[in-house]
Amino acid sequence: MSAKPNPQEMQAGPVAVIELGTTSIRMEVAQAQRGRKLDILESLQQPVSLGRDTFTGGTIGFETTEACVKALRSFDRILREYAIDREHALTAVATSAVREAGNRDAFLDRLFIATGLNVTPLDEAEVNRFTYLAVEPLLRGGVVRRDADTAVVEVGGGSTDIFTLRAGRVEHSHTYRLGSLRLRQTLRDYRSPLPELREIMENQIERTVDQVRHALPAKGRIQMLALGGDARFAAARFHPGGEHAGVVRLKVRDLAALAEEALRLSVDDLVKRYHVSYPDAETLGPALLTYLSMARAFKERQILVGSATLREGLLREMVTHGSWTSEFRKQVLSSALEIGRRYAFDREHAEVVAQAAAELFEALQDEHGLNPRYALILRTAALLHEIGSYVSNRSHHKHTMYLIRNSDIFGLGARDLELTALTARYHRRAMPRPTHEEYSRLDREGRVAVAKLAALLRVADALARGVRGKRRARLRISVGESRVTIELGGGDLTLPRYALREKGDMFERVFGKRVVLRNREGGSAHG
């Protein structure tokens, strides 16, 4: 897969994204332009406070559900006007308010019955991925400095998403259960005077800020890039029309003054003064206070406010037919390396295995038939396939699976993370079986993908035996009717030949071909 998809590979017609957020339902229609540029054709919003139900009662009520149905039906006319293909050019997603609802499945079923829309709840890692895809043009454009650590912060209604970049590479990403509407709803449980409520809110925010401080780099300057509607509202108050390349600079003292005013006024007064909707007025004060606390924690005098949105990231992935950019793949692998360092992995061996796995995936494309996204899953699994040794050398493949499943690998959603964990788990010992609980929970597509990827990983691991040093000649791989011949650089093939005897049987069962090793300088060794 190329780093930059050709225009011919991009979605030809308009595409649309619908997002069921915490306080409103939004839809954007866009058209892809040259150079991956998006032209937003339509932007709609209907206020529906899903979060008020979820964060107070734990479920989404009937009236709110029907308000969602009405809002989604109101978008139908626009979709018809742009001739949006619902199957291929429309994506509908939901964030924390739906994800956390106790009646999530019943709610989503009702939406499908009433509108025909299949709404997918995004997990936290997917939110981070789409946010990064939206922010990526700002990073490429040079508006955000690459020589300083950057914390990208978005305060939503139900959660706060943060990922940090060092020298342009994602170093840490996490979602904190601190949201502006969640804060507002929590405060309603207290029957206290306004000053005490303010103190309670600040204490909750400060606890999260402390967690962020511990997770971020201890030294050096950290610039803050704030995303989200509340941050954009603040920037527009002080710099109307002052956006440069998608970014506005906002002084922290101005942010503090606006936060103070928003917290002092009632929701009704905020609606009258700023001409915002009631759901937006409810979240404004808590959100601005959270951004302010973060900025002060980073000891910044000004913050950057970006125009990027989750919906923009979704649109970018749609117009490229789900392909991932070269830069995004590097971010995922960088995050995986950070996980590996945490568990004291043998980086040299891991990178040799990962490179061999990547070359096998490319050479055997016609055999496995997997799309390029699986290449990233395989390479990530290869980098981390032995981290379970940190727990114990005994059954380390099972410990590896557990550690990967419970790690935050930037950009990998729940399904991708599960496929990565299982691929790494089967790099040795038993092959996948229906009696293996985690494997049996996958659908057929997932089970087949894991079997193919694990078979490739086993061969790659065998080829790396006895190889030291990150640099080596590329494998020469030729595929025949009954065998795959791999030519290695000069050297003793005893170790890889022995390892392949242990690991090659899975490849033969999955692909119906035997692996043959040859020394590039002559001679052969058979697996």
C-alpha cells in the first residue's frame, strides 16, 4: 500500500458521516479533492442529549431514543440530494454516551428498525485513531511545532481524549472518564451552594490532570493543541475569523476569563448571551475549566485550538477506502515499540521477525488474500510476540496475548487489538482450536485471518533464528504450486532449518504449501 493513495483510488463521489455524540447528533457530507484535501459540502446538527440519560440513569430512555430517530430521519433529505450510497458512502458511529449505555444494543436495534442505519459504537482506541487522522494535516503543515512535545486534548461530553507526540511520534494515548456533561450530571447529585459545587468540579478535574501529568514526559516543553466544540467556541470569542491553517492561538488568561464567566452564569443566561443551544450551554463551563486546568498543568501561556474533528478523521478514512497512511502506520508501530520497551523485549530480534513477516505478507499476497490493513496487525504482533517472557518464560505466548489485549496500542481498535493478540499468541506451540475461548469468539473472517497471520509469523520467527543485527538482505521468495522457496543470505541455516521443522507445519496446513529454505550462495535446506 502506497504512503499516499492516488486520486484514482479515492472515493469518487460525496461521502457522509453521522456521529451520535453526547449532546447532539451531527452529520457532515464531504467530497475528496486532490492531495487528500476534503471539501465539506454540508454540516448539520440536531441537539439530542444522550449523555444526560446515560450518565444519570445508565440507560437511554424512550423519549431520547425517539428524538434520535427523528433527528436521523431529518438527515434523509440531504442524503438523497447528494445521492449518498448508504452501503458504501455513509458511516454512522456513536461515542461514549451510547457505548456506555446499559441498553445499548436495544437502542441501536431501534435506530436500525426505524431508519435502516447501522450505527457502530466506537471504542476509545478508534476515537483516538480518527482524531489523529483529522489532526495529521495540521502536523504536516508545520503549524504545530514538531521540535516540542505536543499534547492533543479533546474534552468531550463523556470523556477526555489525550494523546502526546514527541518529535512527531505518538508516545502516549489514553481516554479519561472526565467529560463536561458527565461532570455536570454528577454535580446534580450534590445539593450544595454554587461555590462548593465549583470546588467539587475542580477537585475531580485535578485528579485527572494529576494522572495526565504522571503519564506525560517529565522534562521539556509541552505545547497543547485543544480540539472540540467548546475550545473552538472560546477561540472564536477572542479571534473571530483568525484561524490560520486550521489553528488559532488562544491566550490562557483569555481562556481563564471566559471559563470564569461561563461557570458564573446559569444555563439559561449562557443561551441568551452566547446564542448557543441548551446542550452546548450545559457543557461549556465544565469543558473550559478542564482545558484551563490542562493548560496550567503544562505551564503554557497560550494554547493552540484546532479545527479538526472526529468526523473529519472518519471522512478521511472513508475517501481512501479505509486505507491507512504511511505516517499513521508508523505511529502504530512506534506505539508498539513503546509497549515492547515497557516489557523489556529483545528489540533486535523483534524487528528482524517483523521485517521478515512484512516481506512474507507482501510476497504471498495472492495466497492469503488479506487487505493491507492486516499487514500492520501482523507487523505489530511480530514486534510484541515475545513480551510475555516479562511475566514468565513458561507459556510466554499466552502471557503475550494477555499483555497485548490489555495494552493501549495507539490506533488499534478493540477488534484489531484482539487479532494482534491472538496472532502473537499462536506464534508457537498449539495451533488455533475451537476449544480456545478467545479464538472461538471471533467470526469466521477473524478466525481465518488469525490462522493466516499466525502461520506467516511462525515462519518469520523461524527465519530470524540465529540472525543478529537489524539490517539484512531482503528475502528472496518464490511461490510454486506445492512449495514456497525462501532464499536467505549467506550463512549457516542450521538454526532456521531446525526452527522451521517446529513451526512450519501450520503454514503447510493453512496454505497447502511446504516452505523450502535455500542459501543464496548455493545448497538448500528443507523445512
